[in-house]
Amino acid sequence: MSAKPRSTRREFLQGHAAVEALADAIAPADSGDRTAQPNEAAYLLHVSRRAMACTFEAFFNAGQYPHATETALAALDLVDRLEDQLSVYREDSDISALNRRAGQEAVRVERALFDLLSQASRICAETAGAYDVTAAPLSEAWGFTRRNGAIPAAEALAEALARVGGQSIELDDASLSVRFAKPGLKINLGSIGKGYALDRCAELLAAAGVHDFLLHGGNSSVLARGAHGSLAQDQGWAVGVRNPLRPDRRLGQVFLKDRALATSGSGTQFFVHEGRHLGHIIDPRSGWPAEGVLSVSVLAATAAEADALSTAFYVMGLEATREYCACRPQIAAIMLCPGARQGSLEKHRIGLEEREWMDGDDRDRAD
């Protein structure tokens, strides 16, 4: 069942149909997380809506919460409102207004948006600029925003880099104001906005007394609370990870409970130049596409943090990601890198406990 914007229709999905809906819910176009099929006897309630240029979906144990459907529809209404606020493609959004004015003056924003920008700035600093919400000019220079990737002229790349710099976003907590200290700076929250929307939806569901659910947005961001009926209470929800080189093969599954997972990869937006695979995830520091990683999935307490860190870790690479996670035990990652043999990969699990992972059918090297 798909719920259209502002709709109040409802439907229960049962048996195999529900299983298929859940499996399809978490299948990122780039790297491919796929929910492992649960026990078919555990029926699910499924509500979905198109928003933020993707599909948002909510799954519940059928019959557990009589008001789950109406609460889920209210949460999806919230996603619509958040898109109105965050989208750079809407002239009247808060972010568009911020981009027009913050280069000339301090602009006051509402508390939740200020906190999101503060979180993005913190992650930018912690990752030494590998994550940067001002990096959109680089995607434009490389042609990825038009889905026509090509190496830019040196002058165009230099001009784009001159308009990038998350460290130049000035945030004043006392006045909840934002100012850009660098000319030409603009914010694009596409790399964190879907996760943020999931976090806000989860807050709404919890406030309404719904504590067992799985949400996903954009096929790459997942947030789970409580447990799926077919699993033990301490396992939560089973979310599969598939091979980015062979999308029909599953590497394993993560058991996700009261945690979020996000995946970044360049499996669909890339071009090949002189044997180099140049994808759409660009290192904001160099201006060139990040290389050396096929995909990375990150587990974190919130979906916004998981979203941002999946991008950052893809840019940072394996060793820098290990160092980051070593100081932050609440963060875990599954990094898939090219193997020694052509067409193979190496699977690196970082900070993931044994009980949180189960190997699947595709058993390339893991550490």
C-alpha cells in the first residue's frame, strides 16, 4: 500500500507480500543494503510515500499498535514539511533563504534546523573536512548533478573549490543565527536531510507510543526501533548487505535495534577515465572523486549521523575510518573495498559486534 501525500488510506500487508515489501524497502541503488527476509508468519503493516525525490516507508508488526497507520501517516506528513524547509530546489525553503542572505548577514533559524547545521559542522570538523555540506559546487563542476559526469577544466574546478568550506559556516547558539564567512558559500543538506527526516519521524512515533518499527528513506537510510516479530527481542530487525559488484548476492546481514544504518556508494553515478572509476562522491578537500572504496555502511545512534558519516568514510578510506571509530565505540562500519583480484572485494567490519552480524552467501575476505 502506498500512502499519497495527505492521504488517510490504510492497508495491511500479509504473508509473502509483506516480506517482499520489506525486502524492497532497503535496497540502495548504489551499494545495496537489502533487508533479510523475516519469518513469513510475522505479518507487517507497511505505509509509504514519495518525498525528497525518493520513497519513505514505515514497517510495523501487524496488530501490535492499533493506531500505527494513522501515526505513520502523520510522520510522513512531517517529511513533506521538512522537505519544504530543507530543499535547495524550493525557492521559499529555509535553506534557500539562508543561502541568499547568510553571505551578507547573520540569519536566524529555528532551533531544530540550527541543531542539524551544528551537527553537520561538528562532523565536518571531526572528519577534517571529508564531510562538507557546502560541497555541491564540486558535483556541478564534475557534471554529476546533470548525470553527465566528465573531468572539469582546471579553471572550473578551482572556481568550484573556492566556493567550498564548511569550516566557514558561523553558528551562534545564543541567537540561533547562521552566517557564511566565505563568499559564494551555499548549503545543500542532501547528504544528511533524509536521515534527519527519519530521526524526526522516529521521535513522532515514539511520542505516540509506537516503539517497534523500521523506517527507511531514499533506499540508503534506515532507522530501527524495538524488534521485528520474527526475531528475538535483542536482535531487533535484520537488514541485509549485498555485494556492490554482484547485486544479486548478499554478503550478510546486520541486526539493527535502536540504531540507524546508512550506505554510500558510487555504483550508479560514475564514469571511467583512463581506467579510473570516477564516481559522484567527491572529496571536498581535493575536489576529485573519492577512490579506493566500493561502498560503506555506517551504524550510528541517529540516521542523520549515519548518513553524514557514510559519506565521510567513503571519502576518508579504510585506515582513517578505523582511526575515527576507534575513538567512538558507538559508531560501526562495514567497508567494502576492491580486492586483489579483478572483480573481487574485501569486506572490513569495524566496531561491529559478532551478535550484530551474520555472514551471507557471498564470502569474500572479511576482517
